[in-house]
Amino acid sequence: MDPDYRKYDVTRFFDFTEEDEKLITEVYDQLSDSYDIAVIDIEDSPYEQFSSHDLYPVFIPKICYLIQDRNKDNTFYLYIVSKVGMTSRGGRLGRKYDTVQLWGLKNLNEDFGYLSVNKKNLMDKVAGIFSSFTVNFKDREFKDFHVVGNNRFKIMNFLNQKRKETIQKFPNKDFKLEVRNTILSFGIPDILTPESAEIISRFLEEI
């Protein structure tokens, strides 16, 4: 495909400012140096399957990249999303409060039910976390992380040694990892940067 896809698909940038467009272009060019990348329709990705239970999505994907490593061994999807600015009562703020973020999805080769992994903060360690999930998983080797889900054995199968090491070495403690059946979601709730795009991509490649 034409590497300068902006020439014929400018509609993808209607929801972004000129500054946002420059950043998105920089991220695209950087990813192209390491991966085979193609811009695809969101409908051709796992997004709708993953988000089918979200009645009021906070993350609105605008651009979807299909990413493959050079050997075609790993495939995942990256989404440029518009993070809706919300008030403390759940109302939507004006467009100027929206931010651009990057989130990824990856198809797994096994159904792991539902699970979520987050790095514990100090309050989590002191007080614990109260959750409505049926399984609050604990692992001595993974004690700095909070893991919840709906099936203990599926959580154990997901958290093999390789995945635990990949999660433990991720440099940003604010990451969000969620698995819904065969699809893994991963991202950082921060404004998009070329650096965050690189570390999120590397994580999805390895996980």
C-alpha cells in the first residue's frame, strides 16, 4: 500500500487536530520501521467482538492498524482512540477535553474466560481490593499485581512463566490488561507518544 495513506484517506483525520495528526503520522512512521503495518477498517478487526458488552464505550477508536512482525509470526491490532473527557458525574466534557491514546488488541489461541491484571499501588497493598469477581487470584511470584477473573484455572493457564515475565518487566505501572475469552486488550491510559506506541507494540508482540 502507499506508505503515505494520508493522501487518499484524509477522512480518518476529521476528528483530530493538526497537532494530533502530526503525532499520529510520527507514530505510524516509527512503527513502520519495525513492523509491517496496514490501515484497516475497524469492522475488520476484533474490536466489535471485544467491546460487544460495553453499553457506553469511553474509548472510541478512530484508526486501526493491523501489525505484523517481519516474520509474520505475531499479529495484533493497534487503535488510535479518542478518549472522551468526562465529568466526575459521568457527563461528557467538550471536545477540547478529549485526548488521543493508543490501545491494542490481540487474538489469543485459547479461551481464557474473563481476567484483568493491574499493577498494585500502595493503597492496594495495604487495604486490598474489593471486587465482585468470583476469583481474586494470588501468586507469590506475582505478588505485585492484582489479578481478578471468573475462572481460577483459566487464569493459571494464561499466566504462564513467559507471560508473567513479560508483564513484570513492562516499564509503565499504569498499564491496563484485560482478557475477554480469546481477545486480549492492552494499553496505557496516557496521552499517545511515540515512546508509548513502541513499548505497547513490543508488549503485544511478546505476550
